[in-house]
Amino acid sequence: MPSLQNHIALVSGASRGIGKSIALALADAGCNVAVNYHQQGVAAEEVRSAIEKLGRRAIAIQADVSIPADVERLVSETERQLGEVEILVNNAGIAQTKPIAEITLEDWERMLRVNLTSAFLVTQRVLPNMRKRRWGRIINLSSVAAQTGGVIGPHYATSKAGLIGLTHSYANLLAKEGITANAIAPALLETDMVTGNLNATPEKIPLGYFGHPDEAGRAAVLLAESDYITGQTINVNGGWYMS
């Protein structure tokens, strides 16, 4: 597989959890990394510092990737300080557990905007340069909820299922241009979102325990390195959903 040495990666929502693990894994594989965050500035700076200790270049940039103007600023600043984005990881997302009857239109639209529309916005912004150089990697963070419905709610499951459809479309349309698009669908990796907000238990996991976010990092490196894996969903879920 080709080396990732000195490739430029942008990871959205990279201040903690899965995004942090992916940013660090890509840096360890040789990438220079733009660490995007929305609110966790101190945590993002810690990730940036950790990447620099690995001998790579890194920047931390605040942006709400569901807002087009913020996306433009995020990518422009990445290009100015690091270079054109070659590896894009669309990880930014939210979860909101609510009974079906209590989900409002506002809840629905916010979930799709943050989890799905953001991936479209950032991808469309970096895609022209990927197509120009005829090389690029798009990695979208979906969820087992896209495949099973999950436990959070239909608005969350729909947003994550949409990411798989988006992945398939980009993979198909860009296959002849040296650009791959894949998804990672985690389940119950031990992050703040899982252990704190969702009060989840590993009962549904055949392996019987929470996974570590580094599992997603290893999957992201595999997808970034491979020229021949595209249009796939890598299930990092301890056996919850088998395909």
C-alpha cells in the first residue's frame, strides 16, 4: 500500500473520541493534520500538540462544518497553512436520544444538517483539488444505527444511513479519478458520547465489551492507504451487525 508520508488530512470533529483517534492514527502514519473542532478548543489544542510530538505538522481550526461560510474558512486556512486536503475524514456529528413522539422538525433538521449536510459541504469544497491531482480519500463516519436502526432515534439513524448513500455515490462517480470514498460504521466505541450521553451498555455486542476508539483510527489508515478499497462500509462494532 502507498505511504501516507506528508499527505494532508483534514479531520472534522477531531478534538476527542473517534475523531481524535483518527487524527492521531493518520499522523502516526505520516500525515500532516488539520484538527477541526466546534467547541472543544482546549482539547483540540491537545490533539494538535500530540500530533506535533509525533513529528508531523498540525493546526487546530474552529469551525461549524454545517455552515457553508465556516467550511470555506476551515478549508482555506488548511490550504494556507498545510496545503491542499488529500484525505478528508467527515467525523463531526451529534447524537440526541429522544422518544419518537418527542422528536420535532427542528430536531430532525439539526441532526441531518450536522451529521449529513456537513459531510456534503466539506467534501464538495475539497473535491476540486482532489480531482485536479487525481488522488484523494474521502472517509465518512457512519454508525451501526444506519444498519440496524440503533437506539438513539430515527433522526440519527437516517443521518447516518444518508452518509452511506453519499459514500456510495462519490465512490461510484469518482472511481476513475483516483479518488476513493468509504465509510466506517462504529458501534459502542468507548467515547464520551457513548459512555456519558447515551448510558450505553455492551449487552448487544457479541464480544461483550466496548471497543476502543483506536479501532476506528486503524480502519481509517487502512482506507487512506488503499487504492483498491472504495464504496465500502467498514463495520467496527464488535459483531453487533454482521455482513
